Amino acid sequence: MRLRSTFALLGEIVALLGLMLVLPLIVALHDGTPVEPFLVPLILSISVGLILRSLERNPEVGVKEAFLLVSLAWIFVAVIGAIPYVLAGKGSLANPVNALFESMSGFTTTGATVLANFSEPSRAILFWRQLTQWLGGMGIVVLAIAILPRLSIGGAELMSLEAPGPQLQRLTPHIRQTARIFWAVYVGLTLLETALLSLLHYIGLAPRMTPYMALIHSFTTMSTGGFSPLALSIEAFSPSVQWVVTVFMILAGANFALFWYVIRGDFRIFRNEEFRWYVGILLGLSFVLMPFIMGQYHFGPITAFRQALFQVASIVTTTGYATMNFAGWALPAQFILFFAMFIGGSSASTAGSIKVIRWVTALKTLWRELFSSFHASAVKPVKLGGKTVDERSVRGVLAFIVLYFLIFLVSSLLVVLNGTTTGKPLPLTDAMSAVAATLGNIGPGIGVVGPMANYLIFPPGTRILMFFLMWLGRLEIITALVLFTRAYWKW
């Protein structure tokens, strides 16, 4: 284990995050609000980053170091990101446990919040809250690889451990160039959404969607994060805004590599099997949900479809926005959304949860086993997009799904037990919903953690557990858990 190299590169990431604090600092200066909440962590993170960076002049990163570096990077950025909330000293975010929860929720694009009163934080603090999600959406490590030359050494291992999905898709032979392409597409789509939402404001279709609001909501749409500076989330805006946000949530949950191909004139997006399944799931669940919404709220078909598609897209892509308080929906409709929490978006997207590609692989593997039961001598490989999936990848997918649900069930039990010991008992369904929402990086759940609620209902011990669940979910479990195995440290 090359610990000096690992911490030297960690220092680069910490210093880079410190530079990002300049942006909310500018907002604070503009508004005349205190700058200390941003100036202190800015100086601290750059200083710590430079000290760590000096540990190794020519750092080298192999697979083993990559696991530790990526896992530590997300813990470090969450701790640094929490400092402005504590130093601001206002409301529920001033509590250190709450600040850590909110920061990890931001960077992992979970969207679960402990903010009780949205009028208490300054605009600069709320801007930082939105920005953390945008920085975490495409990945802190991927950003560092794209910008910092020393991170390009061993960058392939780092990106493969942080990128959502079972495998990393290289777009060019050079991993640094691949990282830049992903971030360029990400920035481009963010600016496009900002422009469209601002246009709606200027033509009178979205009075509350000012250019500033357009920018910060684009941050949390493209990152599939779901934070909003407004307690009502996207319900506060007009239907035209909701349609635009729906489209960009769907885009954010798709494979970003496909957009790069489209830009280059290659329209393989329509032939991509994962993308077809992804769109089919969104439309299918929306049409199933429509009758329940129409029956309960007496909406017309277009309004009901808009509400259904928005909420299904929000949950499947793990964005967590809301246009209605679906905690008040009929039980079957809530169950559909609970089911959607375990689907996730596409690989190489900003979405969380299990991912469509894994479910497709698992279903095809199940069908193969059924086929083999009455064709024992047949050789039937699992194929995706016409290409054979190697057996190691198949086993990895099945192991991930089993491990995901095992952590989900054990964590749900722990949440219930912790609530019982602290005198705040919680129904099992609400506990399961909250765990699914944090482990899947979704944010809002069903019941007490619905879209218009917050996570302050949970005792501090449960919030600390959920802090680590969000971390595990963003790193897709394996990257983080491998550090706790004896085999890793003997490797």
C-alpha cells in the first residue's frame, strides 16, 4: 500500500474542493452576508490539501490505492462541505451531525434534507447546498482527473470505482480526455436547461423561475440531486417548468456517453438496449400510475400524465424532486414509487440506486437458468446489445444486487431498533422507505420522509447511519466495503 501517494493525491482533491468555495463566497460578498462560513473552510482545505500534496512528489496509484483514495475522498469532501453550515450557525444545519448529513446528502446527490426552515439560511448557504450536488453529480474524482495532471496517472482505476454502473466506458484512449468529455457534456446540458428555464421566465410562462433560480435548479436536475431552495420544490413553479425539468431529469438518468455519440452524429442512442429499457420503464410506470392520480385528484389525462411522468422520472433517476406530496397518494400509487426506488437510472449517468443495466442483466440471467432447466446441454450466453456478457460480470451483477438488498434489510432493522431504544418508534414501512431513499441516493421516501418532510424525525444515531448509507450508495457499495475486508489489507 502506497499510503504517501494515496494521501498526496487526496490532497489535490481537497485543495480543488477548497477552490470551489470561492463561488458561494462571491454570492455572500454580493449579498452582504457573512463570508466567514466560506473563507474559513476555503483556507483550511487549501492548506490541508497542499500539506498532503507535498507528501509525495511523483505519486503512483494502483488498483489497491484507488479503492482507498476514492473512498476517503468522499468522506473528506463531505466533512469540508459541512463546515459552512456549522459556521453559519443558523437553524437545524448548525448542528454538526445535521451539517454532515446535509453535506453528504448534497455531494452524493441524495437530496435527503434536515433543513427545517428554508428561510433561515442565507442565499450563499443555499447556493453552496445546490452547488455541492452539481459537483458530486458527475463525480469529484472525475472532475479532479479532468483538471489535475497528477490524477491522470491511475485515472482509469479511479474513474471505474467512482463512475455509476458495473463498468466504465472509455470514449477515448486517454482517460483524462474521457473525463473531460463527460464533464463537457454535463456542463453543456446544465447550461442548456438553464437557458430554457430562463426563457420560460422571460416569455411569461414561469414568473418565479428567474435566471438565478434556473441556474441553481439546473445544478440539481442534471446531478439528479433534487435539492431546492424552496420548501415546495418544483411544485412552486408552473407546469411548463415541470415539463422542462422532467425532460432533463430523464436526460440526466441516461448514459452520458450516448450524448457524446449524438454530438458526433452517431445516433446509436436509439439502438442502445439499456436506453430502450430505461425509457420503457419510465413510460410503463407512468401509465400504470396515471389512473390512481386521475381517480384521487380528478385531473385530466394530460395533467395526470405530467404528474405521473414527473414523479416516476424523479424517483427512477433518483433526483427526488416533487410536484405533489405523494405521501398522501393512495397506497397502490405509493407502492409503485417505492418499487421504482430500486430501479435507478442508466450506467454512466448521474443517477443512483441499482441501475437499469444490472436489472436487465439479472433478468436475462434468470431466463437463461429457466431455459437451461429443460435444455441441459444448451449453451446460452447472456447478451446485451448483441454482445456477450462475460460470466465474471454476470456474477458481479448478481452479487451486487444481493448485497444491496442485504444492506437494505439490515439497515432497515437497525433504524427500527434505534427508534425503539430512543423512544421514537418508527413503523417498519417508513424505516424501509428512508433506508431505500438514502442507500439509493434518492432523497424523499414514503410516509414520514415524504417529499415535503425532512429527516429530523430520526435520532442522531440513525442520521449517522444514513450518512454512511449515502456514502455506500454513491460508491456503489463494493468500493467502500472492500476496505473493511482482511483480504484487502493483506493484498
